[in-house]
Amino acid sequence: MESFSVYIIPVVICIIIVFGLVKRVPLFDTFIAGAKEGFQSSVSILPSLVGLIMAVTMLSASGALELFTDLVAPVADFLGFPAQVLPLALLRPISGSGSTAVLTEIFQNYGADGFIGRVASVMMGSTETTFYAIAVYFGSVGIKKTRHAIPAALMADTTGYIMSVLAVNLFFR
Amino acid sequence: MLNVIWAVMILISFVCAVFTGRMPQLSEAVMTGAGNAVELVIGTLGMMCAWTGFMKIADAGGLTAVLCKVFHPLLKHLFPDYQAGSSALKAISMNMAANFLGLGNAATPLGIAAMKEMQKENPHPSVANNSMVMFVVINTASIQLIPTFMGALRAQYGAQFPFDILPAVWLASIVSLIVGIIVAKLLQGRKKEHRLR
């Protein structure tokens, strides 16, 4: 798997560069302009990350996360789902910074390359902040009745979580 | 909602620490947690800048426009209310292309533009029509080709090959997207008032 995956990023970057060359884009200037945007949006999430990482670190230090994991473990095990990633599944649709905070806690406790770390990574990468998207898009045009949007979106999220476990098992065992 | 969740997390921590006797650790966590957030942003900053830089080149070179053309015929089937080439379908395609490349800053304004286009012909302005629901459901699923931030986080926490999980991410994304689309189609019902034609 590694041999294929290590090619993805360099190949994508080269395609972008060649594409830019052909289209005569001022490459470095454009890169700088984009990097500036990335810098600003990274820095702008800092305050919410401080608040949420602090709260999740507190939950973990107090033993509350362990307690929760132990409580749901029997049900999660029965479903073949690692209990340690459940806090991530709960927070993921609600808050981007909150789920980032939980993900870093998972990486710290179980490593990024372990089974749990990988499942958490795939969950994070294959889903979005569902309620944020719903609020922004429907709110922007004053829609009050969202009809079946929330059930359909949450079904998709749940599928993403189940598929994360299956896909990690498929590609890494 | 986050206001309540955040407060509850902190209060639960305190109550839990009283019972487990981990008050010293909790006290320490307040400081390390806040510091960790700064370390995290600094640690991932380089990667985030580099990636948004490359994506800006892709966008300026017209890659978004190319993707838009690729997506357009596919989207026609998901949004039967709009004909190929209509301004609503164009806005939808642009939003999907930006999402695919991970241009979050561009995707949201394009998505709002798409919603405004769809709202123009909406018979009940406060009720979502089928196309709007489909559009939002697709936007709540991740269709990002390379989830950069997640990769940067994995690198920060010592993953040997931070992007080795990409095939697994793609598989999980595509299956959840398909399920979202199918469920949205199944739940939309047959009422005529929610569609345009």
C-alpha cells in the first residue's frame, strides 16, 4: 500500500505545476498568494482550537473519556466498532475544531499509525462538519424547513463511520 | 449548540476528577491543552500554506473550470430540475469542483451562490425543495481528493506515511456519498410542490 500512496502527493503536485506552466500562470507569485490564504485561515482557527483542545484534554485528564469508552465498549465491541473513536463520531458532525481536538487526543493516546489512529483518521477525512454546512447553506437563503436533509446527511455520516472501520481492515490487515 | 457542549465538557471533567482523584492532572491539563493547540497550529501551518499555495496555482490554471466541465454532465442527473448549462447547475458544478480540490474558502461562497440560484425558482421560499436538499446533503459528505489538514495532523503526530490512508478515505467517502444521495432520493417523496419540473 505504501508504495502507491507515497506517489499520490508528489504526482498531484507535479500535475498542478505542469498544468500551471502550460497555462502560463505566474507560478511562484500565485503560490505565495495561496499560501497567504492558508496562513490566514490556519491562524484564524487558533482561538477555537485553544478552547476545544483545552476542554478535550481536561476530559481526558479527568478520566471522563476513559469512563465513557469503558461504558460504551460492550455495545461498540458487539458492533465491531472501536469504542475509543466514538467521541470523535459524536463531535464530528457538530464541530470541526472540536473533532480536531478529539482526533489529536486519539493520536496522543493510541498513535497515528495504530488501528484506532487510522480508523479515526479515515473518519475525519471522509466526513464533513454536517450541521455547519446545513446551517450555512439553508441559512443563506432563509430556508426554515430543511425536510429530509438532516436524516439523509446523518445516514451518510453513519455510513462513513462504518466504512472507516471496514476500509482500514481492508487496506491494512 | 457548541456553547453548551463546551461548558458540559469542562464541568464533567471537574466532577469526574473529584471522584477519580485526578485533580492535579486536570489542573495541569488546562495549561498543556491550551499550549497544545498553539503547537498544533504551528506544526501544521507549513503544510497548510504549501497546499493552499499549490491549489491556488491549480485554480489559476483553470483546473477548477476543467473539473466543473467533468462534473456538469454527472450533476444533471442528480438535479433534474435544472437543464445543462443553466446558471444554477453551473454554480453547483463550481462548488463541487472547489470542494473536490479542497478549496474551502472558495467552495462556501460558490455554494451560497448555488443556493441563491435555486431559491429564485423555489415555489415555497421557506421550504427546501428536492434540489436544495440534494445539494446540501452532497456538501455534508466529504468529496475532497486530498484531506490536507488531516494529513498534516497525522504528520505532526508521527505517522510514518501520513497519506497512506488515502485509499481508505476515498473508499469511505464514496460509499457514504452514494448512501447520502440514495437516502435523499428515497426520502424526497413524490409531492409535486417540491420539484420544478
